[in-house]
Amino acid sequence: MFENLIDTLKKNPKKIVFTEGTDPRILEASARLLGGNWLTPVLVGNPGEVKAAAAKGDYKIDGAVILDPASYEGMDAMVEKMVELRKGKMTADECRAALQKGNYFGTMLVKMGVADCLLGGATYSTADTVRPALQLIKTKPGNKIVSSCFILVRENATGGAETLAMGDCAINIKPSDDELVEIALETAKCAQIFGMDPKVAFLSYSTKGSGKGEDVDKMRSACEKAKAAAPELAIDGEMQFDAAVSPTVGQLKFPGSQVAGYANTFIFPDINAGNIGYKIAQRLGGFEAYGPILLGLNAPINDLSRGCNAAEVYSMAIITAALS
């Protein structure tokens, strides 16, 4: 999977902002990325402090761009642009103060085209990474929400890889049927970037009307709206998880469905189900989980877990850049 993403980046190299430029995990991943010539790290922080932290860990970061909000030459233009974006909500002084923080400064670097994408959250909370993105990058035309998906990968018996996509497991707590349509379509697009042919299952405790209830109605409605919005995609539901993944059960419970029994892209009714579901796959199913990958923004912005390691930073950097 990563070989394909790297091949894509080699054809069109990118720059990625790391909002926490002195963090050892960020520096280790940056040194590894600099071993190629397809993704340039832009490290936010004081140059002396960044270089000292790199030297302490013996991380070779020659070739990385280091930008400090305190001395950035383009700060006046950045403040002016942010005031325009936050018109009536933040004064110039408030914008200048916010831009001294790595999360806002890094997001504006992407907004102004200095970099292509951003990866933060090694020390920031998810909210502190997502909030500037919503305020400054904003959602793509036609999208009303930011959502997320996880890509799950495990080696199969033949030495190949089994890849799944699951959404939304991290952002939207209780999405409406219309929001689930956006989540499904964005998750399917993300799956395609990872080389998948998405077969999208809207999951429920009911299969094709076997159960009743408000949540069943929501998933059925979302599924029908998604089919109408993207007739070129294989989408079906509502269905239980066993019907989604077992050909025998799927065709028994949902005969004739092109998705039932063969689903690889799963849309959950709410964040409870999604978060529990992907972690079960990760911990009991032996899948590597990559994400959350934020979807629906005008530029790729992604969030790390504060418990991440350098290998996860490296992987998420490649994923983030490949989405740009």
C-alpha cells in the first residue's frame, strides 16, 4: 500500500507541515522522509531549538524547512489573510496572537500555499488540530461537515494485503442521514486512493428490514440517498456486519446484493459503533489501523494520537501527502 502511495508522491513531490517541530517523534520521522526526495518536512518552531532537538536525537534533518512564527517574514500578509478569513470574528491583534501557535501558523502555511498539507496532534488535542482547519481551510464545495475514516490493513494467507475502510470512527458523534451520505462518499473516495474498489455497506442491527427502529430507518434512508448521489459506486444496506462480510450469510439475508458478503468499506451509524468497531478489528483481527484520516476539507489536514510513535508519524505523513 505504501509503495503505491510513495510512487504517487515521487511523480508529484509535496511539502508537509509538522506543527510540533521540536518533538523527537516528528524529527525521527522527518529524517526518514528526507531519505527520499518526494516529501519535504516543514517544521514549525525556533530554528535553534529544532536543530538542538534533532542533534540530541542524532536525527539528520538537512533539507527540512524550519519556519518560526516569531520571525516569519510573511507574517503581516498571513495576518491580513487570516483577518479576511475570520472577518468579524477575530481582530488583527487576535489573529497575530493565534498565529504564534504552531497549529494556527501551520494551517495558514497550507492555506497560503507554502505547503500542501499538515500533520499535527503529537502534543495538540484533536480539537486543537481540527478547529483551525475548520476556520481557515474550511470544507470542500458541496461538503457541510468534516468526517474521518480509518484504513485497516493486514497480511493475508497468500502474502498479499487485505484492506478495509471504516467511517466515521472519530469525528461525528451521532450523524444524521444526510451527514452519513457525506461520510460514505468521502470514505469511498479515500478507499480508492488506497487502491481499493469500494463496496460500501451501511451497517445496522437490521438487514433489509429485519429489525425496526429509528436508527434502522436512518441507515436505510442514508443508504438510498447515497445510492442516488453516487450510482457508479457499489452501495447497499442497511445490513448487519455478518451479512456485510460473509458471502453465505450475506446472500441468504440480502439475496442479489453486490455488496452483501463482499463489503470492504463500512459506514457506522454513530461514533460509538465506529470507534468500537475499528478497535475490535485492530486488536482482535490483527489489522494495522491508519487514521483518523480527516475527510471533506479543502486541503489535507490530519491528526496524530498524542501516544503516537515515529513510525506512525511517518506513515500518516505519507497518507496525508498522498491525499493532496
